[in-house]
Amino acid sequence: MEKIPTIKEIAKRLKVNASTVSRALHGHPSIGLVTTMRVNKVANELNYERNQTAVFFKQRKTFTIGVILPDFSDAFFSLALSGIEDYASKKNYNVFIGQSLENPDKEKGILQTMRNHRLDGIIISISKNTTDYEVFNQLKKYNIPIVFVDRIPDMEDIHYSACNLQSGMLQAIECLIAKGHRNIGLINGPWQLAASKERLEAYQKGLSDHQIDIKPEFVVYSDLSRERNQQAMDELISLAERPTAVITFNDYVARDAMGQVKTHNLVVNRDISFISFANSPIWSFTDNSPLASIEQFPKEQGVKAAEILFKLIDDRAKETPSIPGFHRVVFDSNMVSHPVNFIA
């Protein structure tokens, strides 16, 4: 095997100390321009590469962050990842990514792997089934900062970037009431998600604000699988007095629910109207869209989560943190209308 060139070999060729070569390669001001140029010339000739492991050890950084998301195929999380990677790239950091596939055990395993590799920090959007938060507390013992994005656990002492779902939900209810709807249903997500609870509370507030009775049977839950999304829609349709409009947990739930409506020989957005959360790009590629979607700004959430994380990473070496307490950024969700279409 070809021998890997070292600083000592460069020093031997130039008949200088290895410490001089090291300083020159790092652009130290104590080394003159001529010597620096000579060192870099020989280094290039020998195809010398810096020992990154040694650099990382000296600076006590790996220059790598971890990102764990539920599903990369979901456009929402892909946009969040894009925002994180864009920001990390500007900081000359690599991103170690993993997807939990909504499996808490897999999520825990990825977290442990990232912890063992001593990544400088972690950004995570928890799986829909995550209820045990002890693994997050363990990261504190290793001084690895963690920032949650969008899906956040029910914990107090955490940093996160998220979206205020109430603003969008209230806009959706205003829109539907303006169109004459009084029977408004909700297909919510898994009950253990904080986002599901927030949607339900906002839904109830929106109806109460307009003196509309809250009917428990109008609220159904889904584990976000296609089968359960369809079953949830069937439950609403089977009611003696069914909803004339439905707000769904996200666009994928809306897609499945709208498809199920058509199997009952009903017309989407005429017999039953829809508004969904997320405002996914999927509606740009189809004529079959809900009346509106609620934008949650996933890329912006990702950028802000990364911004918080890098401040925390920098703070580890300081006696006085620049982020006192816990940093939380919340974006207001906003309803985006789609062209009105009737889907038979």
C-alpha cells in the first residue's frame, strides 16, 4: 500500500521543524509567507491530507450533527431536512441523518448510535408512537445538545422549533363557516402526539367561538396509515348526520379521506368539503385538492432548529451561555386556499 504522507515527511524535505509545517498548514501568522507557500507546495506534491481525527480531537468537535426524522419520503420532513442541511453547510458541518419510520425502538437505536459517535448535536422530530422520553434526558449527561423540530415531546426543559397550529385551525373553521358549514368534522392524528392535542383544542375553540355545538362523534383519530385514514372517513360518513366539511391532520390523510368519499358516490368539495394541514407540494401535481391547506413552514422550522443547535454547540465552550434557559421558536400556521374543484 502507498504510504500516507505526514507532517514529518514534509518537514524532512524542507529541513524545518514539524511544528513549523503544522503552523504553516493552518495559516498561522507567525509563519512567513514564503515558508507557508513552500510548505503548501510540498504538501500538494505529496497529496498530503490533514488528519481530521486529530483536528476534531484538538477542537473537541466532530463537525457533524445528527438529524432524525420520521419519514424522508414525506415532503414535509424532506423540506425540514433541506432547511437543516442548508444551514449546516454554511457552518461547514456534515449531517448524519436517520429515519425512525415512526418506530420508537428504531428512533432510540439511532439516538444511541449518534451519542456513541459523539456528534456535536442532534435535531429530532419524534415518531408518532414515542412516549418514553428518558433517552432524550440521557443525552444531557453526555453534554450533547438536542433540539426538537415540529413534533415535540411533552417535556418542559427542551429547545424546539415548532408551529402554532391554532392560528391555521381557526382560519380553516372561519373559512368553512363562511361557506355555510355548521357540521365540521376532524380527522386527527395519534392521540399521544402533542400536535394532535393542539389541533383538537384549536378545533374546539373555533367551534365554541361561533356558538357551534361540539359533537364528540365528529372527531375521529387515525394512526396516519392509509387503511386507518380510510376507516376514519367511513366512520364520519356512516353517521346519521354526517359532517359537511372535514379538517384533516395532514395532506396525506386528506388524500386518503377524499378518495374514500368517492367510493360512497359522493362528490368531494360539494357533498363533503376538505381542509388539510401541512400544505404539501403534492397538491401542485394533482387537480384533486382540498379547498385549502394550512401551511406549517417545515423548511423555516428546520432552519431555525439548526440555528438554535449551533448556538448551543458554540455555547458549550463558554462560561456564560448566549442562550439563557431554553430556546423556543414558534411559527404561526396560515391557511392557503386552493382553486375550488369538485371531485366526483
